[in-house]
Amino acid sequence: MLTAGRAFRCRLKRVVSSTVAFRDLSNHGYSKPQVVTEDVPGPKTIALKQEANKVHQIGSINFFCDFERSKGNYLVDADGNVLLDCFQQISSMPLGYNYEGYVNLFKDESTVANIVNRAALGNFPPASYVDDLKMMMSVAPKGLSQVVTLSCGSCSNENAYKAAFMWHQRKSRGELPMNTDDNIGSCMINKPPGSPELSILSFAGAFHGRTLGCLSTTHSKWIHKIDIPAFDWPIADFPKLRYPLEEFTRENGAEEQRCLTMVEELIHQWRHKAPIAGLVIEPIQAEGGDRHASNDFFCKLREIALQNNVAFICDEVQTGMAITGEFWAHDHWKSPTPPDIVTFAKKMISGGFYFTDDMKWDEGYRIFNTWMGDPSKFPILEHTLDVVKSQDLVKHARDTGNSMQSALKDLEQRYPGVINSSRGVGMFVAFDAVDTKTRDDIVKGALRKGLLVGASGNASVRFRPSLLFSKAELDIAVDILDSTLSSISKN
Amino acid sequence: MLTAGRAFRCRLKRVVSSTVAFRDLSNHGYSKPQVVTEDVPGPKTIALKQEANKVHQIGSINFFCDFERSKGNYLVDADGNVLLDCFQQISSMPLGYNYEGYVNLFKDESTVANIVNRAALGNFPPASYVDDLKMMMSVAPKGLSQVVTLSCGSCSNENAYKAAFMWHQRKSRGELPMNTDDNIGSCMINKPPGSPELSILSFAGAFHGRTLGCLSTTHSKWIHKIDIPAFDWPIADFPKLRYPLEEFTRENGAEEQRCLTMVEELIHQWRHKAPIAGLVIEPIQAEGGDRHASNDFFCKLREIALQNNVAFICDEVQTGMAITGEFWAHDHWKSPTPPDIVTFAKKMISGGFYFTDDMKWDEGYRIFNTWMGDPSKFPILEHTLDVVKSQDLVKHARDTGNSMQSALKDLEQRYPGVINSSRGVGMFVAFDAVDTKTRDDIVKGALRKGLLVGASGNASVRFRPSLLFSKAELDIAVDILDSTLSSISKN
């Protein structure tokens, strides 16, 4: 019955099988960074930016890249600078640049057929889509039995919110029909009861995307939000933990309890204003500055949502896919109840979300758009999952992450007036600088020495290496940071 | 200065050049539809749907496809049925299936490098991105000097609305600073003045996407909107024209004036409630049932927007890319003032929007997300534009469109109790059935005979063939429709 899908997959496996045996975590090309221009970005990037500026807003462009010459964890820029990349296209590259297995996939004509004939997956999917869905289900979070594919992280969160609203209304209606004249007539003009006054609870410091629904739940940087109308939805505090954690156990416990109480109060307060259909939370607030909370906090939050019939939406767009040393960051919580919805994108190659049986909607065309994801991404994801499993990259992230965390702790102790609060789960690690200017100096100084790291929050430096980041590369990164911090501490 | 980009482009040109000479508009493979199963969808699709249903909502799946065996305007389904496809993946395939030139692109290693190293285009684009932007500017609507790339149609409209809000607030502030404490503090909690009470005016019957901002401007079908909270934004009537147009000149003129007056009144009424920063309109309401208005209506609407400082956003996601017999449907208007923003996706392969110098924002990270489109789509778009230009597919759409419109007019006269109101611009054509059930019978009946067309609105049948749709294929489509309508008229 699945002939076409299976045939496609079998052909693919043949191409893939020659590469999954590859277990060397090194880079096959570069063994260290090399900066050849006086400054980074160099003159070619500056010239390209001037050219692009004629037709495009260029304010966010760091530098232009030469992807053909990039390899593994080394990104080559347009000026020929070889950079050790611990940011990986905003945390979206699972296996680094020009991974051999990926390149081989495109020698297969069925892969190419799915690119050049981009299906409207909601209406006319390729037969292989059924196998693609099953492939995605092979890493579904525990307890989540369903999946939908979408194009990007924002789209995944927007549609997850819609699923939460639909679920809330279905429960509220019980046996009553959905398509009454009153509901139909009012929804077409954006009014209740058809377009109900409902809300999604989010957390201060959160980032869930920038389309208008997502942006109403994003509270990380004002430049994302200013001048844009938003839904007036409830916002709870996210715990502000003090570091080192072992010194502030009591304070941090009280802080987390304060935030949990606030959530409960908001659920109560909004009951008659715009009932909270769902809450959305990142297991680690990423863009907001790598803000963590304890597993206990998340388990209790999950329980509060459960008790109050609030859908629990876990945004794993940045935390998913092995980097935290579990496949999903929320696996660390060991919560007895899974999230209702888990959204993904970035390193998962495709966007989408997983959800429980209970969340499943009954009618087609409710979560829908023209493309519903991109079939050309599925072979890349499948190959990535093969590599993650066969090379046990979850364990690799845990092991390398421990080394990263130790190294940062060491740097923190050696430069106490410059950086603090090093923290992490697996390879998802960060530290804070004493202020924004110092953070910017660290990021810029490291880049000049060939290390690319990310800035986030007010004063944080974040590391989002590929899953193939090696101990040898960590040593290089730490050396560069050391020398950067040393220069800064002397100034 | 553009060495890397140019090198990329030159290599690509070599691959492409062997195929742009291809001027035969026929299909190289199939010359007629062939239905081999008793019904469409056939048993393999039914089995695949059952399998998919275990992990996925399948309500909108028409049938599964075999893209490897599809060719030109013929789509082969999982059961081996060969269908003449006049819907083309919801109007998103410009050159039909397995277009030779596309397949060849992926033999080029630089194309593959841009797929397997998907850039975060807003931060670290490939050097070739500058040439890609210029390539897109080669078909920019007249008067629009800037472009931004995005992933899909919804994302393009969401960000176009944000650009309109930003533009409105920049004009309102004049010389005053944006980043006051009051603006920053309030926007972070979704409140004015930082998150201002502004609105986007849309039209009854419109479709602009399904994310929460877009959905607040979509009013085509209740199933898209029910249970989902929406921004309370103003909605104007879209003209309901009567057909044939030449018989109802006076009535249609009055109807259009009524709608224009309503727009002016809404702009006035909302001035103190939630000022209208932009209005969004499709040149032809597509999902809403192929609803047209006159060029005069659009020119006057453009003038009203101009006089009232309302950004004019033209949604060309479905109408763009040559199908109407102009590259952009709004070219037909001959408006003295261009739109402020034109959004695109679907047949443009990449999403995004064009905009005027005046709309350009000053700061990075305001229109931004991780991927900002997909570099793997640009070579496909570039090749498509080469073919559209070298084969003058704009003229082909005009000529073939005239034949399509004549043929439908003829059918309409022969089956007056079954269909009416045939209409179109270029190959963007439709007719109405007398009621929803008859429309559904026509779509289903034609499919059984091997013709795939789209349903839209309450009772419309729409044609969205590829730009390579031939007269011979039109004859086949008309024969099937004729025989379908004949059966229905006898029942």
C-alpha cells in the first residue's frame, strides 16, 4: 500500500548508507580559524553590504559567507576568513557545513523531484509524505502521537496557538455544534463568539517569533516589538535565577514559586476577560539571554496548566534536536505529564509541531496553508536523524557540553570582573558579561580572532555549536575567549 | 567586488543556457489524461490516507502524488492516474512538473551548497544573495525599489503589515525619537504607546493567509477563522459585480462607488479608535471565489489611500508572476501611483515583498527571522524568470487566457442553468455554478475524467494552469468540462 513511499525511501537509503558509517567528528578541511583581513567583517563584506543596501535593509547583516568553502564547524566568509562557528546560522545547522551525507542526497533523482515539484502538502502530498511523517514520529516527544509540518518557527508557533484555541473551544462547546449562524457570522468580521476573546499566556523575556500572534508572546527585545500592534495577552514573570545556583538554592526556589503563583493568579484573573487557552514557554529562554529555570519549576508549571485546562505549549525551536544532551530539552524535566504541543524548526530542518491525540482537530483546512512545510527538507532531516542516532550525538552533546561548562566556569573564575553566571545544559551554554558594552567587546574581539559566538539578552554570550562540535574545537574556542577576556580585563 | 556572487551566477548560467532555448510549450510525455481507477482518489490514496491519519490530520488531502512520473501540465497520482492539472499545487507551480531546466540546476554544486548550508539570510547570507536580490529586482513592480525575501505568503503579508505599521509610526513621530522609555516599557508588555492601537483595513471575501495577523484580514471561509481570536480591524465591502459585465455597467459602477465610499468612511471612523496604517487588497480575490473589480476601482482606491496616508499593500501572492497576462496583476490598473508594498510567494518560488524607498525602515532586526526565505529557491526563481522572459510567457498567458475565456463563455451559453459568470484576466479564469452542490459535482465529475480544477468561494470553479499551458491542453480541458456539464444538466 505504501509502495511509492517505500520505493522512494529505499532508494534514498542506498545513497545514505554509504555515509552513516562516518563517525569522525572532525572537520576534514580546517583545523583552526584563520583571519586574513584587518577586521571582521572585511572589505568584501563591506562592499557587498553597500551594494545590497541599494535594494534591501542591511542593518542585521554581520557578514557575507562563502558556503562552498565552508566545512564542518568552520565558516568561511566572503573575504576568506576561516571562522570557528559556535553560532551555526542562529543555531539552525545540526551537522555543520557541507556535511558529506547531505551533499550526496542531492545526487538522488527522487530528492530532486521533491524539490522541483514542491507539493502543496495539505492537498496533494507525494506518497513518500507518509514515510516522512513516520520518520518525524521516530523522534516525537514521549506522549505526543501526532505531527504537522510547517515552514518555519514562527509559523509553527502561530499554528500551535491556533490548535490551542481550537482545543479550548471544542472543550467549552462540549456537544454543541461549532458552525452555528452566530459563530459563522461573527467570526467573518473578527468578533466574538466566532472569534472569541481568548489569550495565550507567555513569559517576560520570552522569544517565540515575530509574526503578529507570536510577537504578542515575545518579550525579549524592544526593537522586535516597537510600533507593532499586539494582542493584549497575559504575561507572567520568568524566574530570574542567581548564579552560581548552589549558592542561591533558597532564593531561587522562592523566585520560582513567586512566578508559579503569578501564573495561577493570571489564569484566575483572565478567566472572565480573555480566558487563557494555552501557555507557551521555552525550556531555556534563548534570545532572551539563556535564562534557565529548574526542572521542578517546569514540572509544577505543567501541573498548573493541567489543573486549569490550559494547553501547555513547549517551544523547542531552538532547544530541540539533541543540543541540550537530550533529544528534546523538556526531556530533562522528567515531568509525569508531557506537554500538549511541542513546536520545532531550526536544527530540525523543517518546521512543525507535535501534539497529543486530545489536541487533534476534527476538520481539514483549519491548520493549513499552501505549502505546509517543504518536502525538500525531509531527506535532510532524515539523514540528520540517522547520524544523530548512529553516532549517539545526544550523548556527545552531553559529554562535550560538560567540558564546555567546565571550561566556562574556569574562565569565569579567572575573569571575575568581566564575566559571570556561566550556565548551560549540554552544549546549550552561555555566560554573562558585566555589562552590554563588555559583552559586545567580547563578541567582537573573539570574531577578530576567528571565533563566532552569539549575543543574546542584555549582556549574554551564547554558544550554539553544531552537534559535531569536538573537544579539540572547544579547546580552540576557549583559547580565543581566554585571550579576548585577557585583553579586555587589562583595559 | 561581487566576485563570489558573480562566479556563482556565471556557473549557474552555464547550466541554464542549454535549456532556455526550449520553446516547445507541450508536455513531452503525456498527450491526454488517463484515469485508471474506478474513482479518484483511488485505492492507494485511500490506503495512504488511512496510514497518515494515525499521526496527522488528513481532512484536506485530495490525493497523494507520484511526482517522479508527473510531467508538464500532467500530474500523476499515487494510483497511476494521469491528470491534466489546471490547479498546479494551489497555483504555485509556474512551469509545471519536472521542468527540465529545474532538474539540471541541481547538478550544479553551488546550488547544492546553498541547500545543504541553509543561511540565516538576515545575518550571514551567501555572497550570491546580492545577485539574487538584483535578480528579483529585475521584475520589481514599477516604482518599487526595495525587496525583502521571506518563506511563504503568510509570512510575507505579516511582515508587510509590520512595515506599514512602522512606516505609519515613523511619519507620526516626525523628528521625535522612537526609543523613549515610555515606548520601550509599554511595547514589552503589548500596550500603547509602544504597541500602538493601529489597524489594517481589509475587504470582505479577502484571503491573505492564516497566521493571526493575516487571519484578521482574511474573510473568505468560516472554517479558516472560527474559534481563533482576531484583531478587531475594519473591513470594507469588496464590489459584488454582476455578469456579464457589459450588461451591468451602471449597476457595477454604482456598486464600486459604494465600496469606495465605505473605505473613506472607515478611514474617518477609525481615526480615533485604531487608525488605519495600511489597507491590503488582492487584485483579484482568489480564494474568495475569483471576485474582480474594475481597473478604475483600484485606481480610485489607490488615490484614497494616498490622500489619507494609508499604506497601500497589494497582495499578489496568487495573482503575481505572469498568469494574468501582465507580470503583476496590478499592472493592468495603469494607476499613476504604484502600490507602497507588493507581496509575493507561490509561483514566485520564494516569498517576500517589494516596497518603495519611502517605506524603508532605518533599523536592522525589525523585519527579521532566522531564515528570511530560503536560498535554495533563488536559482529556481531565476531560471523561471529566464524562461518567462525568453518565451514571452506573459504574452502566452494573455493569448491562451483569451482562448480560455472564450471557451468558458461558450460553455456558459450552452449550459445556462448550470454555470454562469465566466470571467478572467489572462489565464486567471473562473466561472460560477448555480449552487455549491453543483460546483462540487463539476469539480468531482471533471476529476473522474482526468481534469483537476480548483474550487473557491461558495460556488466557483477556478483555473490556475501553469504558464506553459497550451491551446491543445485547453481543448482537452474544455472537452472534459463539456461532457461533465452535459451529464450534470441531464440529471
